[in-house]
Amino acid sequence: QKKKEIPVLGFPSVALARLSDTEQESANEAVRHAVEDLGILYFDVAPEYGDGVAQERLGPALKPYRDKGVFLAAKTMYRDAKGAEQDLKNTLSVLQTDALDLYQFHSISTEEDVDAILGKGGAMETFTKAKADGCINAIGFSAHSEPMAIRMIESGLVDTCMFPINFAAYHFGGIGKGVLEAAVKHGVGVV
């Protein structure tokens, strides 16, 4: 697998859904400021952020910067192949791009999530096909359940894991330790 280093600081695209006005100009300025003034190149978004508003605003705002080293990550809540395929098509269209740097299963929480994604007719079928077709460069997931994160990593089918790890929880509660160990063992990047 090829390794890609991403910036430590990312743009919280969910914030675009919370802008008080409906003008695209505010989103354009927020993205311009992030890229040009602050050097932020990692952008993460999901259709669930403001019922699609964040994606709708990010697409046009980010378009001028796609060839300037910006890393674009998106997510889907769909666990089945058909739903994930439609969601990916919509995401690519709204974000005004032909490909994502990273496409992620959003918020893996339960055994049922993992079983559905990895099972016959599951969303992993869509993800692997999209990767083979060049629509996505890497497959990832976000999770808040350590056992489910480890299970996804151990599947051997993902490139990245997004898991909330912080100093206190890791050192005083051991939270995240198993995820990091599994990620290192299986060569999975941690976001």
C-alpha cells in the first residue's frame, strides 16, 4: 500500500452547514481563508452534516483548490452496496469532483454495522469497485467503538481508521490502545 501523509490540522466542513446565511460566498471565504491563509489542506465532509448543506457548500468553495494539494475525504452512513453507490454518486456530484482521496464508512458502532458492510451485498462491494475504478483512492471508516474499529482493521480491506484518541483516555483508560496496535499491525493509517 502507498503511504500518504496528511496534515495534522483539518477543516471542519460541518461548520459550513452552520453558517447563518444561505450565501455561498461565506463558504467560499471560509475555505479560501483555510487554504490560502492557514495552509489547511485536509477537508472532511459527510451528507449528514446539515442534511447535505455542508457538502453543497464545500463543493464549489473547494473546486479552485483541488489541484493545489487538497486532500478530500467524505463519508457515508449506508451499509448496503446499493445505498452506498447512490450516496457516492451524489457526493461526487455535489462536491464537483470525479474522485475522492478517501471515502469512509461513517460512525461504525455495532456488530450489525460491520456485518452489513462486509457481508454479501454490503457497502464494501461498492467501495472496492469504486477504488478499482479510480473514484476513490483509499477506503476508510470512522468509529467510536474500539472493538468494531479493530474488527474493521482486521478485515484487511481498509486503508484508514478515524478514531477519537486523546492523551488522557489513552494513558489513563487505555482507550484507543487496541485500535493503534491493530492499525500498526495491519498497516492501516490513523486519522
